[in-house]
Amino acid sequence: MAPSKDLRNRSRNDYPFMLEYRTRWNDNDMYDHMNNSVYNFLFDSVINSYLMDHCGLHPPTSAQHPLMASTHCDYFAAISYPKVAELCLRVNKLGKSSVVYEIALFEKDVEQVKAIGEFVHVFVDRETQRPNTNGMNTQLRQGLQKLLVEYPDSSKL
């Protein structure tokens, strides 16, 4: 992931997919802002929404499914109920069996990013729980490629 100072400059235009989420009263914690565990819940939700709607993933029956390998979040500013969050998604790296997602959380009608998360999934065979020797299936890979952000110098990844 890019250094935090670079991440603060992200805009919605840096992300090919967006999903809105209306915050709930119980998303807030005792400090009157959205609890950090909710960010991970939302990041997971936008990723899985995309996988189901654009990559052919059907969680109960798909032959391949994602396992979480890593997660990270940089927080820049708080959001709280009753605000609307905009969850923006892109793919920073697409491997044979793995994918590195970047998720930005914006508050609707506010330009500055509130938080940026990184999730790493490894797609495994349902039966063996190991990556398939052929990697991801074609439909999954093609869907994820639509979110892939190409870097001018990929050696910095």
C-alpha cells in the first residue's frame, strides 16, 4: 500500500467501483464515531458484493472461495451516524490465486477520504482449502481485472 501521506490524496476517481452504506446508530461507539471494527465489516461487505455481482461468486456453492490472508487500515478522520458512507474499491495487485484490494471510505458529499483499508484474499478450492494449481477461474479473474489499477512503475509494489 502507498505511504499514508499519499493515501490522504485519494479521491473517488481513483476507484472503479463504489457502494453506499447508511451508517446505523449502533455503528457508533462510546466516543460518538463509527467503531473501527465496523470499518472492517464494511470493507469486507463491499468486496463480497463486488465478487458476487461481478465475478460470479456464489458463497454457498462456488468451487473457489476467498480466504483472508491480511488486512490493514489507515484512519484519517471519523465518520458517525447518521452519515452516509461511500465505499470505493479497486485492485492494486492481481496474482495467480491472490488479490490485493484497496478500499476507501468517504463520507457522502465530503471530498477528503476518511479511511483506507487493504485486504488480501487468497482464492482456494472449496474441497482442499488450498489454492488451485491453475489459479483463479476465468470469470473471477476477468471481474477482478476490471478493478485493477495499473501502476507506471510496478517495481514499487
